[in-house]
Amino acid sequence: MSKPDHELPKTRSGEPRAFFGRRSGKKLHGGQQALFDATLPDLEITLNGPLDPTSLFPAADKIIVEIGYGGGEHLALEAGRHPDTGYIGCEVFTGGIGKMVQTIAAQDLRNIRLYTDDALKLLTALPDACLDEVYLLYPDPWPKTRHHKRRFVSPTTLAALARVIRPGGVFHFATDIEDYANWTLAHIVRSPAFAFAPERPGAWHEPYPGWQATRYEQKARREGRMISFYLSFSRV
């Protein structure tokens, strides 16, 4: 019997499998920690059952989710550009969450809410066809073959994305790892819910309109990985 589309992948012990490796790195300094403790409770999404995102953004013209926002550069930039759009940022790494909380406070961004657990749990709590776009930018490639099961792109997550993205909406995926780009395309072509129709050959190497390089992308350039893949998949 196949797994239900919304069932979280399990470890051998039967626990839900996480798509991340760690939650924390360097400790936040005093000022960061104080701001984090004071501000995050008003921004954080806590799941106690199904979640209708319009309850978070009643007047929003669109709802967009960014999975694994890292330092939050892209999320903050887009939220500032589009104040009438509601953004949900998913990140488990406390350093990234701390930076995002600081940026939200400094720029007075009122159209962002944060989810600090595995993004698949959020997706499973959302209603059908409630999102306009989802971004997955420079996710951990989990390069070792034995770790590929931890890659976020999988039949399970694509089924969840297909359910929550409205017809005509878009799933954006960016990486500088060719193997992960090929992995994602291979999974997409098996999914009848998404279409990949680039305007011309090589268009997938061109950044998204208005793109500003994230710190992870800048790090990749410094390490000699000069080619990135900016893939967009339309929800059929």
C-alpha cells in the first residue's frame, strides 16, 4: 500500500523524518537574544491543527511561502517590495531566524510570519490551493547518496506542494548544485501536477526578475561554483 500524500516520511524508529540537520550554531549575543525573545512570539506560527493563511493576512492579495530562507535576504526584499502580499518564512536554524527577526524589526515589515519547524508540517496543515507561490532557494543538497532521502524535493513534498499551490501558481527552486537541479527536474517530470516550460534553452541559468544574490549564493561564487539554476514550475 502506498503512503498517503500528506504523510510525513518516517525514520526507522517511526519518528517523522526531518529535512534538516541541525537547529543551532553560534549563540545569539545579548542584544540579539533579547530582540529574538521579545519579537518572535508575535511573528511565530504555532500549529494546533489546520491553518488558514488568510487568518494571518486578511487583506493580502497573494500568499507566498519561502522554505529555508537562510539569512532572510530574499524574503525581506520581496516583502518590502510587495507590502500587500503575505509571506510565510520557514526556517529551523536559529541563526537565520535571529537575523530575520532583526530585519523585520529594523524595516518594520508587517507582512511576514515565521514558522520554525519542518516546512512539510506547515504544508500539511494548509488548505487546498491557498498559496500563490512557493520558493525553495539554495536548499541543503545533502550530497552523499545515503543522505538523498533528506533532500526536500521528493514525491511526498511535491504532492504536498501540488495540493496547496493554486492552479496557475508557481514553485520556484534555485540551486548551484547541478546534481540537485537534475534530481528536482527528474521528480517534476514524474509529477502531472507541475509543468516546466522555459522560454528558451538556458533560461534556467538566468536569475529571477529583481533577484538579489543571497549570502549562500555569494559563498558559492567564492568557492568557485559559478553556475546556478533558477527553475520555476507552474501548477497545472
